[in-house]
Amino acid sequence: MMRRLLTLPLIGCLGACSLTPALQRPPAPVPASFPVASAVPASAPASAVPASALGWRAMFGDPRLQRLIDLALENNRDLRLATLNVQAARARSNIEGAASLPTVGLDATHSRERTLATDATSRELDRQTGVNVALSAFELDLFGRVRTLSEAAFARYLASEQGRDAAQIALVGAVADAYFTQRLADEQLRLSERTLTDWRQSLELARLLKQAEQNSSLDVAQAEGQVALAEADVEGRRRALAEADNALQLLVGSELPGDLPPAVSLERQPVIARLPAGLPADLLLTRPDLRQAEQMLVAANADVGAARAAFFPQISLTASFGYASASLGSLFDPAREVWRFAPQISQPLFQGGRLRAELRLAEVRKSEAVAQYERAIQVAFREVADALAGTATFDRQIEAQRRAVSATQRSLELSELRYRAGLDGRLDLLDAQRQLYASRQALLDLRRAEIANRVALYKALGGGLHADSDDAAAAPTESRG
């Protein structure tokens, strides 16, 4: 009896020990702060809350875009697959967790058998009824192998949840980018069509002047060439719009409905321009992809502990208790009790180096997880830094481009006056028209790039997970560790 009492604390101590190495998260391999960027003008719309707490409805005020994001979150196949992956990871975690609990089953049997008697002249009828409660091969997790496998599976489940959140953020940003690309293609097409209409009128005027012998065939040929270039550009813009429609429809996951709200022009898009960036360390708390990489590191570290525990003995218990009787009426008679207790210990002796190779593989996988974790931090830092650089420069660049459009507009007006006065040839007028058209298209491109930069900063700071800012504030904070 005394030996049993001494054995229990020993088993408890062994069960409390862990062969999993202490997890040392590497320091963030990035500077302590983002590069200093010039401030955006105070007139630009700003957010008073962090991007991760800013709902995408507040970030993107265009009702048409909001409806498209709603449809994408409901129908997008990639997001649906990410959600299914979370459910599968949760099921695997539950399976691994169940291994730490004993498996108990109830068996009931009844058999009838007719056999020949010993004298071979008569037959005997045997009956057997049994009820049995059995504990099947329950492993005593003295060295933490089962526990660490369960911890690894749970960490991968948490990583899949973060991966699903990261997929949603990416989807919201992708829908916004595709929508603004569509708006750019539509506005550039309409600008090209208006320009083509103006240049066709100029061609007709050139032909009339040629008939009146007030200009030469060279003027007509130059005008015809300019119209042909505009026609080619219109076809290219139509193709770009069709491709943008297809890309947006793919992200939405269904045919675009016909009752969408009216579109808002790029110039009037209510997209928040200024977002507080915080510090690089904040990204570890706000970006799901970084939390996903961190959980994968936790899982890889637990795998090392499981590989170490495989070197030690595995003790399993099999036991059963029940009743067996030839008569159902006397089945539960205490004299009919039967039991079986079969402990088993298994100690690896020689496996050709397989266990050492598995341990080495687990250690290499942990090193890979560390490298992936560090790389994810570096990528996140660069995405934020690039977006901040764009925030600091796009406003001034767009303002300069607007001045260029105004200057080319005045240049065209003066060129038309000089052409009508006979001071300049038609070639100078055509060149002024082309410059104005190119500068207007460039202004649209810049406006689209500026909005894309805002979307990129919003995603890089972890925004897009919640529809409304109130939902983000009410969401539970993820624990690290």
C-alpha cells in the first residue's frame, strides 16, 4: 500500500513535466518606427480611430461599393473555402484533444451455439450472455506527447481562424480596388468618347475648309490620323472596362445586380485619406496574417516537444469489467463478474534513426516557422511604409497635375485662336489637343492611384475585418501566447 502511495506523486510529477522547448519569439526585424512622412493636408478626411477599428463602411462611403462588398462577403468562393478550412482545423483540434481522454465503451453480447456431445451421439445447446464496460488502450501521457500534439492542433486551429480573417481583409480590399479600377476605366472611356467626338468635329471642319480651298490636304490627313488614334484608344478603353467588370464580378461571386446605387466619380469618392499608423509593433496585434504566422510558430514549437517525447516509453492501459452468464436471469449475479486489466509499456529500441530524423525535421520546421514569422513582419512593415510614402506625396502630385491640365487647357485655347488667325498651322493645334487629352487621362490615373494607396494603407494596418466601427470596438482582443 505504501508503494502505491509513493508511486502516485511520481506519476503526477512525470505528467507535469514537458519536453516542449520554451518558445522564444524573435524580435521584430524592422525599425522601431515607420519612416517619417510629410503630413497630409488638414483638409483631407481623417479618421480618429485606428484602421483596425475602423469599419469598412466608414472607410468607403460610396453606397455602391458598400453593396458590392456585402455581396462579396456573402458569395465569394475563396472566403467560403477559408471558412471551411477553419471548421476542418477545429475538427482536427477536437480529434487530437480527445486522445488525452480515456475511451470507454459498453458492449453487450448474446450467443447460442449447438455442439456435439463428447459421445458424438447427441447435441448440446450452449448459451452465453455478457455485458462489458471497457477502457481501450488509454495512453498515460507521462511525457506530454499527447498533450503537445493537442496543443499543436489547437494552435493550427487558431492560425486558420486568423487566416480566415486575413482572407476577409484581402477580399474587402480587392473588391474596393476592382471597383475603383472599374470606375477609372469607365471615366477614361467617357473622356475618350468625348474627345473622339470633338476631334471628329475638327475633322469635319478641316474637310469643309479643304473644300473651300482654305487649307491643304495635309491638314485633313493630320486630322484623320488624330481621329483614328482616338478611335483606337476608345476601343482599348472599352476592353479595359469589360475586363474590369469581369474582375469585379469574379470577386463578388455572382452576377452584378441591376439595382445597385448610382456610382460616385473618382474625384468625389468619400474615402478616408488619413489613418493613424501607430508603431510597427502594433501590427502584431492588428494584422491577422501576423497572428496567423505566430500561431504556426507555436504549433511548430509544440511539434518539437512531441518529437522529443517519442523517445520515451509509452504506457497504455486496457481494462474491462462486466458480467457473463449462460442465463439472462442470472447475468448480474455478483458471482458472474468478470474483469480484465492489461497495462502495456512500449519503449523504442531501434528504428533505424527514424525518431532522430523526425526530431530533426520538427526542429527544421520550427526554424522555417521562425523565418516565415519574421518575413511576415518585414512584409507588413514595408506595406505600411510604402502606403505612408504615397500618402505624403500623392496629394501634391495630383495638385501639380491639375495645374498641368489647366495650363494645357489654356494652351489649347490660345492655339485655337492663333490657328483661326492664321498665325499657327494645324499641326500646332493638334499637338495642343493631344497634350490636353493626355494630361486629363493622367489626372484620372493619379486619382485612381491615390485611392488605391488609401486602400493599401487601410489593409496594411489591419482594417477591413468589421463592417462597422462599433463592431470592431466590441470584438474581443486576441491573446498572444
